[in-house]
Amino acid sequence: MSSVIFSEHPTQDGHVVAEICLNAERSLNALTLEMIEEILPRLDEWEKNEHVVAILLDSAGEKAFCAGGDVVNLYKAISGEGDPEFPQRFFDREYRLDYRLHTYSKPIICWGSGFVMGGGMGLLSGSNHRIVTETSRLAMPEVTIGLYPDVGASWFLNRLSNGTGRFLAITGSQINALDAHHLGLADRLIASDKRDALVEQLTQAQWGDEEHIDAQGVVNRVLRQLERDSQPAFAELDSPVHRFSPLIRELMDHDTIEQAVAAILAVESDEKWFQKAQKTLAHGSPVSVKLIDEQLKRSKHMSLAQVFQAELALSVQCCRHREFPEGVRALLVDKDNKPQWTYPDVASVEDSFIDGLLTRPWAENPLDDLN
């Protein structure tokens, strides 16, 4: 069975709502190169098709929308078991897909229910209408595998206020639907049992004739009503990021990342959410922590295209160093959870090493054609 299922739902007034369903439930719908290569041409086809008025991006199963990218195959390629050109090809195509979503001319509705991590965040963030449910758990946990938040995270994390983006990146913290909505990482809070109702209402909506289609407006009206009907599903959710916002601002307001890390780890808290953030930071890659801080600083005023260009260069460089494959080995391959990081702590990571990772590995960037 295909790892991506494409469907076209006819509307009652002669249009089409197209659907892209990630269909790799056993791997939590982790995004592979094959999936990306299937989705890209279909997006091109549907954008040119005047009958297609909107795209629904969702997934099989209830546990995850998309819990990341194909890091195991990346590990194999880096370790000599696969095509050495695979990492650059994978990241190139993944970032092209994310950029395509960000700049698509028709409404893209992303059903971000369950786990939305790494590559899944790239898909969600690129969509016009980002839906989260009471089961949603969003995160960029790359610090645990010696990488950094990519897929456009240098863009969307930099737009969070008071250092929250940096905090979430270096701690790999999960956030729920209420906090995602509060931070602006999601647009709509809709109950997980209303997915079928969403498809039904989109197909029953009046989209208008070819010359007077207000597709964004139609989608907004459908989602607005579903959100109103979904309020009880979110009544019991806590908002830890919102509650900890003043403390996060204080902790990230230091002169160096080393000082910020020390401040976070020194906090005494009974809150499980904050304790987990501390634990992840303490056991995460020191290189990742330092790299995340510098990458976010350098990309703060970049355009979206420049962000993806910079991320491609950095991701390729990370694949040429041992930190990333060592993190994947420990967490996902051998699963001993005992990574042998290159440096013992953040203070030991040399600035020259980080500068090396942030140096473009080629004269011309393969994504220079993005505009």
C-alpha cells in the first residue's frame, strides 16, 4: 500500500477538495523521501486544476499526524550503509516541499492531531489553516539527536516572543493545543472527532463560480463553526508554556547561552512539564544547544527562502560530523540512550566548531532558486 494516499472529494457545486493522507501509521507517519517525491508533483497538478479549491493534509491513525523525518535512513547513509548523496537529496526535497506549502496559492488545511514533531512541524507550519486537537503534542526535539530544529523552524521559532522559541528548541519541550494556539503555532482548536465533519462540511459548502471563489473565506467559515462546536474538548487542558511564560522570559534573558542553560537547570520546580524540559536539556547534545542559539541569532532577519537555504547548508554540514549520527544511534538505532557527545557540556563547545558547521559546504546553494 502506498505511503501517501491521494483523494479528491467532489463538492455539491462542482468543485473538488483534494486530500493528501500520510499513510505510514507504524512509523508515526514519519516523512520519507518517497513520500515527499509523491506529494510535490501532486501539489503542482492540483494548483493548476481550476476545479480544486482546497487541499486537506492529514494522516492515517490517531496517534500522530507526522512524528518526524526519515532520520534512520539518514543515519544509514551517513554511516556508509546507503547512498552518501541521500542526506542532501532528502533535505533539499523536504525543504522544497515545506516552502511549497508556505507559498501555495490555494488553501491548505492541515489536521495536526496527535504527535506533530520535526518534519511534521514543517508541514503544519507551512499550511494556511493549522488545526490542532485535544490530542496534539507539538515539538522540535532535535536537541536529543544532535541536530537542530529545521524545516523552517529558524523562521517560526524566531517569531515567538520573549525567548520562548529558543527555550522550546534547546529543551525539546512538547506543547499541547492550547499553548500552540496561544503561541501562534496553530490557528484552530478543533476536537479530534470532527475530522469527518470537516470533510463533509467542506464538500457541502458553497464555493461559488469560477470567477468568484473566495476559497479562504469558505474554509474559514467551516473551521470557525467547527471550532465553536469543539470548545468542550479543550476545557480540561492546561497551558504550561503560558503559565511559565514570565519565568521563560527571565531564564532566556542572559548574555550567553551557557548562562541561560545554567539558569534553566538551576530552577527547582515540582511541575512535571518543566522537569522534563530540564532533563531533556541536561541530556541533550551540547553541540545542538550551542548551534541552536547561534542559528536562531543568524536567521532572525532572514526571509523565508533564505531560512531554507541556510538550513539546507547547515543540515548537510551536520551530516558530515559525528554528533548527529551518534544521537540517532543512541536514541533510535541501538536505543541505549547513552550518546557519546563530542563535548561534555555547552561551555566546552568551541565557537570555531559552530562557525564551521554554519559555513556553506558549496559555492552555490541548491535552493538558490527559491524566491
